[in-house]
Amino acid sequence: MNPQLQKMVTVQQLDNEITEVQSLVDLIPGQIQAGEKELEGKKGDLNTVQQKMESLKKQRKQFEQDVQAEHDRIAKTKGKLPTVKTNKEYSAILAEIETLKNKIDGIEEKELDVMEQLEELEKTVPALEQQFNGERQKFEEYKKKKEEELRRTQEELTGLQSKRQGLIDAVDPKMAVLYEKLCKARGVAVVPVEGEICKGCFQQIQPQVALEVRTSPDKIHQCQFCDRFLYSIPKPEEETETQTAVPK
């Protein structure tokens, strides 16, 4: 194989490896983010209970304020008793006080119901917290593992990119520029020929070109359709024949 083509084949193989490693580097942060989202979802039951408890506490506080307000009205109403002049007015004030007391009883009954609900919900919190903390611990371990995997993969990527730079620097500058342009435009710059098919664009190339790619490896050929550099992969039987051939 032409030395320059061989170098580009090697660079292409390395570029393929870099692409795979880069895809993993790009994937890991998303995996961690998905784990965080899943963890937040698992906190849903605990959040629901906590939110309901907060709502009940607000209701209880409002009931306490309402009870106090009614007690203030009772006190104010009782203050009128010394000033009444008739039994009718006296009875009316007592009736008003009794109504306020009944209202307080009703509010306190509702408050008691809220307190019972709070007590039942509070009993469920420890188990929910324990369950969530277990899930959070699992996620933290997963996150740590993924971050370590990301660190190793980034180091691997840096090493491959450095190696790649050294290889591309060894390619003829004009060929290297064309290689980079093809990579940018086509994704892959160097591809094998299978029969008469370019494995880059899968078009059938000229039979003579396909023959020369196989029989004249020192020449450099490009696909007439996609411009990619072409090379031939020897068949197993061809390799065996080459290795076992005895010079006359």
C-alpha cells in the first residue's frame, strides 16, 4: 500500500476510535442528569406527604386563630352584661354567647380532625425518608462511578487525540489537508473497496479503478462519486497465498 495512504488508513482507524470514545464522553453527563431526574421522581411520595402536612399545619393555625377570635367576641359580649336593663336583653346576650361557644366547638372539632391527620402522616415520614435516603445513596454511588468513568474516558480521549495529531503530522501536508476536508464533509475520508463498491457511498466505481485498487496498491485512488480515498482489504486466501508463496 502507498505509504501516504497507509498513514491515512491508520489515522482513519484512530479517528473512528476517537468518535466512539467521544460519543461516550458526551453520553455520560446525560446519564447522570437522567439519574438525578429519576431520583427526584422517587422523592415524589415524600414531597406529597410533606406538602400535605404543611397544608394541614396552616389549617390548624387558622383554626387556632379563629378560636381565639371567637373567644375575644365572647369576652366582648360578656362585657355588655353589666349594662343590660331588661331580662330580654340579658337572655339575648346569653344566647349570643352560647352561639359563639357552639361555633368554637365546631372549629375545635375540625382542628382535632386536622391534628389526627397530621399525626397519621407524621408516622409515615420516617419510612419514606429512609426509602428515599436509600435511593439517594444508590444514586450517589452511581454518580461517583459515572464521574470516574468520565474522567478515565476523557483521559483516553486526550491520549487518542494526541496520538492522532502525531500521525496526521506525518502525512504529506497536501494529503492531510484533503483528508481533513473529506472528514469534515463526509465523516469518513478513507474507505475500503468491496468488489466494485465504494464502502463510503456504496456506489459502483469503474471496474478499472476497482482493479487498480486491488492490484496496484502503491497508487492512490479516490471514489469518483464521493472523493473518498480507496484501499483494498486483502481476502484471507490472498494473504495465505502471499505468505506461502515460494520464489522461483
